[in-house]
Amino acid sequence: MSNADQRHIVVIGAGISGLAAAWRLHDRWPDAAITVLEGQPEVGGKLRGGQIAGVQVDLGAESLLARRPEALALIREVGLAEHIVHPNKVSASIYSRGEMHQLPPRTLMGVPSDPATLKGLLNDSELQRVEQEAEHLQTDPRGDDISIGDFVSQRLGRAVVDRLIEPLLGGVYAGHADNISTSAALPPLAVAYRDGESVLAVAARAMPSLQATDQPVPPVFAGLTGGINTLALRLTEKLTEAGVEVQRNVTAREMSQRADGRFEITTGPVPDPSTLIADDVVVAVPPPAAARLLGRVAPEAAFHLGAIEMASMAIVTLAFPAEALAGVPSSGFLVPPAEGLRIKAATYSVHKWEWVAAAGHGRGDDGSDVAIMRVSLGRHREVGALQRSDAEIVEMALIDLQRVRGEALPEPIDAVVTRWGGGLPQYAVGHLERIKTVRASIALVPGLAICGAVMEGVGIPACIASATRAVSELPASPVRMEP
Ligand SMILES: Cc1cc2nc3c(=O)[nH]c(=O)nc-3n(C[C@H](O)[C@H](O)[C@H](O)COP(=O)(O)OP(=O)(O)OC[C@H]3O[C@@H](n4cnc5c(N)ncnc54)[C@H](O)[C@@H]3O)c2cc1C
């Protein structure tokens, strides 16, 4: 319960960014009243779990980068350390020109460090073009931003973009290489653009050393038994235990600032609105919603957030009798847009995660084992496929899977389509400048902070980092203005 002198902080949005912000807020100000508003019935945002054939799995994000510390640190803080797992060491592939190729090792989001690793995926003349980078070392000393597609095409040839970078970027941003900013998405490459350094060399430097050591190379990715979504659930549990109020089904519709500096947040249906008064607000919602909320309080930030495009996608989770996927020694495959298929990636969750395989044991009607996999569809500005019914989307996924695998899969035991409309912000050319302006506009309003997938990267660790930063940017004590 808050009293008149107690600092009241409202977090809008209970995705991983908002929940992490609430966690850090409670840590910094244990005596403050903290309220988290979530418009949906469930917390977690893109960290969402659900059942398929009686097995609980992730229907949104399903792994996290373990080479950054933020997510693993938060997982440990909320007591989930013993649930940390790493993907099985099985290879991933790229389906290109009608054939499956091993995903080239040691690339920086598809930017190769060694042309030899591209043999097979690229033809001889394309490979030769990669090897000729030294003849194409144009620079831009002004350091203007450029799309990853344009830059890598210029240095290594278009095939590297079409066959390798597009499918990898399609996985992370659901975007197109020709739109995505080099400086925002691959900062080390932006330096190569400015200084004329070889991108092959930059990618090689970014890779962990191949020198033989006694130390095993630490895993790149991590997950949680039961799914990444359990991080959001556990955080919410811990926050509630700590006295933080997490309100579900409460959409923040409007926000304004009173003469005394406090914020008024309007929630509830238009005919019956409710108002919350807050000393501080952390906005942790996707850019379109943030733009609507900030229009009166930080108009310049609202304008720039409103201009950020979002990509929509769908995840089709499929359950099969275990033997249907038994012969696939792979964690999955990527499909470049140039192939003209509707699916852009498939993950054999049953092979990638030990816990998914175990969870499927005995789940068939007759007590047999069930194998789970997932397929993703949809890229930025390509929503056609997603406007179909669930049954049609499942059908499309199965047709494309048959084409890639070269054989039909049996009828799935169960299928779940999860639509992620506006799921991923696009880090377009100029993104960093735009975000700088957003930050400057927010900084003019004491007590206001922003975090989320649009700020420092779309991955879970980057979202958590943005939440930690947002909390650190709030004033040590509430700023009250003389009315
Ligand atoms: C399908 C998919 C798969 C992904 N896979 C991975 C992965 O494997 N690994 C990885 O690192 N990243 C992955 N990502 C990216 C990552 O999951 C997201 O970038 C991240 O979870 C975003 O978190 P967030 O809290 O910033 O936003 P969100 O998760 O979008 O949370 C925002 C929350 O705010 C709520 N909200 C919105 N408007 C309002 C309002 N007005 N009032 C109240 N509440 C509101 C929403 O309901 C939502 O719960 C994936 C993304 C998608 C879409």
C-alpha cells in the first residue's frame, strides 16, 4: 500500500524488459511502491509458453545468448540457476538452391571469417568474389550508416548476403539485410566501413580464438528447462512476493504530466477510465504503443518511436510421433528468402533441447514418445502468409517442410500457430541516431525512462540491459515541481 510520501513507480509492460526493470527498481528502492501494468492476461510478452500434445514449450523466444552476462545473471538472481541448459551439440543447416548445406562455422551473423567455409553454399565465382575483398575496400571516412546488405555486397559480393546473411538476419530481426543498419546490428562492421578494414578480418577477430587450450569453449546459447518463458513467470512470482503489484489485463491508454511533475496514467475502458498517479514511469512496451503513450509527455521521442517499423511473424509448433523426426541429426535449418519458400526457419526442438525430448516421452495417446519442432514464417513487410487461417498456415508449413526435407511428414499429432503481429522492431539504417534522439527527449522529463527491444538490441540480454539502464537513469529521489 502506498502512502502520500511513498515514492510510486509505475512500469508499463510486463515483457522481459518491464519485469527486469521492476526487479531492478525494487533492488534500488526497496521501500518504493512499484506497480507493473500489463495489457494482456499473461505476463512475459514474447516470452510465452503453451501446451502442445500435452507438452509445455516456448511459443515465442526459446533461447538466449549466453555470451552476454545479463540474462544468465538475472536467471541466477531469481533462483533458476539449476534450470540453465545449453543446446545439444548438433549441427544446423541452410537450405539453399534446393539443397541442404551445413551452416558455415565462425561467422558474425553470417559475415564469414574464412571464405573456405562457404564452399558448397556458394559457387566458384561467388567464392572467388569473397576472396577478392582486398580489391573492394571502399571506405566512408564520414562514418555514415549503411545497410548490412549494401555494405557486405560491396565487399564480398551479393551471394554472401542472399545465401547467408539474409537467413540469419531473418532469424533475429525478421528483417531484410538491405534495410538493417550496420552500426546498430553489427557495430564491429561499422568500424570496418569507416576505416577500410577487411570484414573477413573483423569477423575473424570477433570469433573466440581457435588456439588449442585446455578450456572448453563456453556455449554460445542457453535455455531453461521448461522454457525461457519460465523466467518471466518466476520474475513475476518473486516481484509479487517482494510486494510489487503486477496488474494483468490493464492497458495504459494515455499518459500526461501534472504541474507538480507527477505522471497521470489512464487505464480501463474509455467509458469507465481509471487513473494512476506515479512519481516515475518506466515505459517498457513496443515502439508503436510507446509512441502513443509518450505523445504528450515526450513528443519528440513519440515521433521517432512511431516511425520505427515492426516485422510480424508466426511460429508454428508441431508435434509428431517421435519416429517421424528420429532420423534428423540437426537442430534445424534456415531458408534464405531467395528460395521463394514461405518458411524461413525450422527448429527441431526435440534434437536441440534435451528437456524438450524428455518432456515428450510417453506423451502419445498410446504412451509412445512425441517429438516437437517449430517453424517460423514472416518477414518485415511480408505479411501475406500470416493473414491466412491457422489451418492454412500449418498446411503451408508442412508443404514447405516436405519440399526441404524431400519427404512428407506424417499428419501432426497437434499443431499450434502463434502469431506475433508487430513482433520485432526493425533496426533500420539510422537507428542509433534515432534512439539517441529518443533518449535525449526522454531525459528532458525527470522521472521518465524507457527500455525494451527497440533500445539496445532485440535479444533478451539486450532487453535486460536496457531495463537496468532505464532504472539507473531515474533520479535518486522524486523530482517535485512547484505547481
Ligand atoms: C517469435 C519471436 C521469437 C524470438 N526469439 C528470441 C530468442 O529465441 N532469443 C532472444 O534473445 N530473443 C528472441 N526474440 C526477441 C525477444 O524475445 C524480444 O525482443 C523481447 O522478449 C522483447 O521484450 P520486451 O519486454 O521489450 O517487449 P515485449 O515482450 O513485447 O513486452 C511488452 C509488453 O507490454 C505489453 N503492453 C503493450 N502495450 C501496453 C500498454 N499500453 N499497457 C500495458 N501493457 C502493454 C505487451 O502486452 C507485452 O506483454 C524473439 C521475438 C519473437 C517475436
